[in-house]
Amino acid sequence: MMLLIATATVTVTAQTTTDSLVQGGRRYVARNFSEVRTFNLYWETTPSQDYTLQQNGKEIENGKIRDVSTLKFSTTIPVVLLKNFSLYANGHFNAYRFETINNVNETESAIFSKNEEGYNYYEGTVTGTYRTKIGNKPLILVATGSGDGWNKGFEKVQGIFSAIMIFKRSATTSFGAGLCGMTLYETTPVLPIINYWHQFNQNLSIDVILPSRAYLRYQYNNNQRLSIGASMESEHFYLESGLKDLPKVSFFNKTSIKPELVYEYIINHHFYLSARAGAAALIKGGLYNTNRRGQNVKFTQPMTPFFNLGFSYNLF
């Protein structure tokens, strides 16, 4: 089911919304592993990988990406925390570094040649969550406003609106479903959301938030957790390309399914370490107009292994 839903283009902002629903929708969480952390820093690397670019159905470039590394920093600050309402401010910074070469003539890439210092992506969001009831069923409403940009300036404002109803909530099980709508989109402005969590015993649980993630988790010693499953991740940034018939500024986006093994360790009550290893299978990628509509260039690549190290700090 996750793969079927994932075939729709999903931006990382939609994933942020589903994660924010967990804050209000899940009363019982894994011991000591908080869903929301104040600061997160992740570094990821992948080996060299081939790629192809197509424009109007014709291949225009066959190249290789080398020396790939990604640095991601995010922060989540609670602004208002009331019984039925919460407001969070979020900030994101992603730095993408890689080299590209055309395999045919060993020249620079026509798409990525103008950005030798890499690509930086910035995003700031404000998320409000309101909890109410319809009948005796909890209903969670989430509204998110965001703005993004890059080194050359501010770009787009986006709104995301979500509603999820919790149909079952107990000490060991939580199940909810709802819808998420976006103001910036490529093909699917409304997405279904499914949230399921179940604790089998003291250590083993299943954690599913579709279309964002699905994991089987095993926690031991109160400060270590091993998870196996998959997540959907979108990597994107703005760029200027060397191709004709393209806008001055394009939005590069690729959405992948990432089957992975995750190890997490709590150093103390505030500091977390994580290590992830797996493979990224591309669902859809390319260059779009900055309003996310209209794919001008199609980007494809084979499944690629990755390794990720993370550090988190939770103030609360």
C-alpha cells in the first residue's frame, strides 16, 4: 500500500505535516524516544551513480554524479502549548554537494555546471495544531505555512492543510486516517494519510505513517532502538541550468523510497545519535517550474545505497 500511495509526487513539506499529526494524535509513544526534537543534524553520503536527463521524451544527457554528500539541519521550537492547541516554528537548511560529468564526452553537465559550490536550500515553517472531537472521536486539524529559498533569494510560499480522525486510541494501539492538501503541487493536490501504531510487547512495535514511513521497531535497554522498514524522502533545491528553453530558475526535485535499517541511541535525556543504512529507489525526479507544475526535464537514476549519521538534541 505504501508504494502505491508513494507513486504520487510527495514533497517533504507533506511529510512534515504527517509528522506533526503524530504530535497530537499519538498519546503513547516509545519509551524515551520523543517524536519531536529541538535540533537535528544529519550527514548522508552515497557512492558514485549514473543518471540520465530527458527533455520532451529525448535523452539529452547521460552522466555520473560523484562525491555525493548531503548535510541537513532542522530545528523545531514550540511557541504555544495549550490543551487543545499548539503552535510550532520550524527551520530547515539542506546543503547538497556533488560533482557531475557527462559520460559521453566527459564534459560538465548541462544542468548542474553553473553551481560549482553546491546547492543550499532554506525553508521556514509555522505549524498550528488544533485538537477537537466529532462525537467521541478525536479530530486533529493542522495548518502549515512555509516559505523557502536559496542562496540567490526568497522563492515560494506554500500552505498545507490536514485533518485526521483518530478511530482507535489505547495504551498499545493508535489508528487514524485523514487527508492532506497543498497549495503547491505537481499532480496531486490532496493526499490520504494513514497513521497506525501498535505495541506488541514491551520492546516490539510497528510504526506506520503513510505515505511518509513504515517501520518495525525493537527497543531495548530503554536507550537503544533498532528499526527496519522504509521511508519516503524528497530532496530538492533551486538552480540555474545551462539548457535552453528552461526558466531562469528551476526547481529540482527527486522523490525516493528508502528501505533501510536504523539504529538509534540515547546518550542521555537530551542527546540522540542515529545511524541509517539502506538503498534509495527513485520514484520520480526532474526539473520543474518554481510553482512545482510542469516537468521540463525528467531525471532518472538506478537504486543507490546510502549511509546516514545523525545527531539530535531535545531541549524538553
